[in-house]
Amino acid sequence: MIDRRPFTAALAALLASATSLPVGRGRMPDAKPPYLLLYSLDAVTSGAPLADENEDASYVYQVTCVSGPDPTRPGSTGSVDQAEWLVDKVKRAILARDTGTGRWVSPITVPGVSVMCREVDVEPGGTNDPGDAIISYVIRFRFDLTPA
């Protein structure tokens, strides 16, 4: 069985280090926007994951990129441009590969687990009212895992 909690913690750590942004796991972090929210969603396992330690798993996570006002500009608000910049940072953090080796630039290290696949599951996009003070952009990723 592949435990979910260590993978979630490793993914949150990857996002924080690769984007240099605060990451909240299922809740707002103790920071002002911009920041990222990480939600654990669907999971699919093959076979009998509780009885067989060699079974694979697919986990889906949602990353919500939250833009916000520029603290150096009073009266400013979050923007669609900033939200899209955030999602581009997240995509690079999770999906970027080294062109020479083909390996992911930002490894997700979990003892006993190997990441076979990382891909965008669905990208619903951003909020549609640029008048909001905070704009968010949602993207979901699927990770296919196997015991190492």
C-alpha cells in the first residue's frame, strides 16, 4: 500500500521550494496572497492495495493559485495576469523535465515510492470577475505511483 500522507507532504514541500510561495494544505497558509492551496482529491488503486504491498496508486491533487493585491500599491487587487503567472510556476514545478536526462527537474521524494507519471488531470481555470480583490486559478494534477 502506498500511504497518501507522506506523498502529500512531499508534494507540498516541492511546491513551496520550487515556487518560493507559501503553500496551505487544505487551508489558507499564514500568509497574504499570492499563495497556493493544495487539496488531496481522488485516489484509485489497482488490485488489493491493503493486502499487497506491490500495488500501484493514482492520486489527484488540486492546486488553487491565489493572487492578491500588491502590498506596495495601496488599492491594488489581484489580477488574472498574476493568477496565470502563478499557475505557470506550478506547472513548471510539477511537470518540467531535464532535457538531457528526461527526469523531472523537481523530484518528489517519498521513501518506498516511485512516481511513474505526472500530468494535468483537468484545468478549470480562473475566476471570471477581474473586479475581485483576489483572483484564483484551479488546476488538478494526477500522479501515478508504484512501490519503489
